Amino acid sequence: MTEIPEHLLKRAQAAKEKAAAKASSADAPAEAAAPADAPAEAAGDSRIPASLLERSKAAKARKAGGDAAASAGGGVAVAEAGGGSVATMAPPPLATGPGGHTQRLLTVVKSGSIQDVKAKPQDKVHVWPHLLAVEFVASLVMTAFLMIFSIFVNAPLLELANPNETPNPSKAPWYFLGLQELLTMFHPMVAGVTIPGIALFLLMVAPFVDKNPSNKPKDRKFAISIFTLFLVMWAVLVIIGSFFRGPGFNFVLPWVDGLFFEL
């Protein structure tokens, strides 16, 4: 049920008190002039508004005096004027409330249940077209850059491979040198499956452990620590495999034995 505001309740209570005071002031002369055989009407005067009592007394006086005759079926009054009869329709009675008011309060509906006047901030955007449009433009720019760069700069290709001669040292591309460095320290099962699997698992679990949506580094210590550890470990392995491994993939000092690394 809808709650009625406090000011409307106070206004209704004041109207009731005013009507009760007016009815009590009108009951005193009415009781003095009322006949002795009407106790029921006098007992119910406190519940009937004074305006209705006055209207009822006036109707009884007109009926008793014979000023107008009202028909019981349609409310038609017949009056004689100049030897003829004229039928007139009696106006319907108006139901008035305390103080003569004809309005009645049904209910009060709060504005919040109909419309939301406060706009809720949203920190999300649609993938299309906001994200995909930016990614599509970025891919076009990168493709154009690679085409122009490949026209003016040749790829650093070596001579044809000789199957009878294996280069020493034989190194993988730089992005795989970290894995090749691990193979020199651990068993192939550990270096090729276990360690990379643990690193990838930690990176996948990090968003579920650290659910803080903040973009500040001080609020994302766990995620930043895991990513930094993985990045530093892989960067150190790639640097060692690139610059500190010589013939036979042995450890050398580049400023003493030279640099055994080609792009």
C-alpha cells in the first residue's frame, strides 16, 4: 500500500476537526427544535455533515409547504405558470465533503515509482562500434606501415642452409631463446612443459584472485607482481641466451670472447 505523506495526513485531520466542530455547533439549535419522536435522527447528527443536515431540513420544509412536487421516478418537478404546466428537471444533488469540498483524495503515488529522475553513471561501452572500430583502424595502420617498411628495408636473410654443416652455436629465434636456455638447465619435460605451464596458469588465475577494478598500480599489487616476475624471468633468460652463449651453447662473456648472436 502506498504511504500517504505526512502533510496530507495533517491536512485531513485538521479538516475532520473543523467539520466536527461545525457539526457540533449546528447540533445545539437543531436538537432544541427537533420533535420528541425523532431520537434516531438526533443521535446520528454527529456523523452527518452540517451542510447535508441543512439541505435535508430545506427539502422537508418545501415538501411540507407544497412549494414544489417532485416525481419519484425521474426527478421531474411540475410547476404551474399562467394556466399551463412546465416540466423541469431537478438538478442532481452534489455530494460535498467537510467544509463544502467536492474533491476526494484517492492515493498519492511517489514519483520514484513512475520514473527514475536520477541518471545512473555507467562505466561500460559497447564493443561495436567503439572497440572494433579502433582495432580495425589500428590494424590498417600497422599493415600499411609493414608494407612501406618492407619496400625500403630488406629482411636479414642468411645464405642457403648447408645440410652438411651445422652452425655453431645453433640458436633459436630470440623469442624462443628463453625456452632454449631453460633446456640447458632442466629436464626437457620440466623446461618445456612444467615451468611454462605454471607461468601461464598463474597469469590466467591473476584476474580471478585480484578482482579490484582500479587502474592504479598501488591497488593491483598482486597482478602487477605476477606479471613483473614473469616478464623479468623471461627477459633475463632471453638476454643470457642471446649474448652469453657461444660455441657449443656454452656460457661466454661477450666483451671477452665476442658476440655470437645474429638477428
